[in-house]
Amino acid sequence: MPIKIVKNDADVSANNNRWVYSSSVKSHFFHPQNLVEDIKKFDESKYDGIGVVGSPACGDMMKLWVKIDKKNDRIRDLKWQTFGCASAIASTSMLSVMVTEKGGMKIENALKLKPQDILARLGGLPPRKIHCSVLGDKALRKAINDYFRKSEQYKRIVTEGFVVIDPDTKITDKDIEEAVLEGADTIEKLQRKLKVGINDKKVKAKAEALMKKFMEKYYA
């Protein structure tokens, strides 16, 4: 997934070609930190969690990888790619710096990060572009949840208001929807991917019904 950076974007040049963002936004846009520039040379297997939000069809998509210092429960490294505007690129670049500086941010503190925290470090964004700072924030939480799930720390998973389908693994309806979009078209594939309903036939049946609902929604 190549990054899409358009440096003559209207977001960058506005008001008679004057730069309308802070110097920090400019720096992070033209020189993004921790960016994966060539996905073919990037080994994501070295990372502990992956978070994906958005869609290229909608114009904004974010993929983010985290490496965890398991002994100290800190984010040791963060890499990212995005399809998005200058604001999304600068916001995610700043986010990557914030969570990896000074030896890495504690996971519990990273989960508390809000778009406003990123905006403060950037020196602000135009009101119509504030929503762009949400992409990286959401992708980070998904990557941390992915790490929790892979390391079987199910009690630490943050469900963010979605409906929990499997109390044991904290799998939500949103997880099942995304699994279907990623190709899980049988209950066996769904269970291999999410480990949902492994020990509970009722949960398995509920997950399968949801899977079929999403398949009908997207592929009927």
C-alpha cells in the first residue's frame, strides 16, 4: 500500500498559496517520521500488533504497526502508512514520535491519547481538518488491541462501545465485520482468524449468524 502524498494539495497551499498550518505540521508533512515508504521491503512479522482504519475508496486509510517492549509494557517502535491529506500525514507522524520518544510510552497511557493531545503538539489544525487527526489515534488503539489478542491478554482489550460477541476473547461485531471484509467467508476461516466461539457453541452460532449477515450486506 504505497503512501499517497500530494504536495501541491489544496490542504497545503491555500489562501493565495500561503502556508496555513503551523511550522510543526509543515515539518511532519514534508518529512514524516517513522513512515514505511516501501512496503515490499518492510517486514511486518517483526511487529506485535497491526491496526487498520478507513478505506482507500473513502479517500483516507491508515495502517499502523507497533512493536512492544513486553518487559516494561511500553511501545518500543511504531511504523505507519496512509492514504490521506497533509493533516492526516502530519498528525500520524507526530503521533509516532509521541509514543516512541523517551524510551516509549506506556501502553496504558497510549490508550488514553486523544486527537487533542496530538493537535497540541502540532500547534493546531484548521477546524475542517481536525477529523484527520482521528485516523492515527484509532489505528493505534486497534494495533494495541491486536497485540493484546495475539498475546492472549483478552481482559485488556478495549472494545470502544462495540457489541462484544465473545466474552472470553472480547471479539466484537466490528471485528467480525472486518474479518468478513478481509475474506473470512466460512465459520472455520472466521475462527482461525479471530478464535471466536472456540469453547462456546452459542457464541459460535452467534458469530456465524453475524458473519452471514455481513456477507449478505457486502457481497449479495
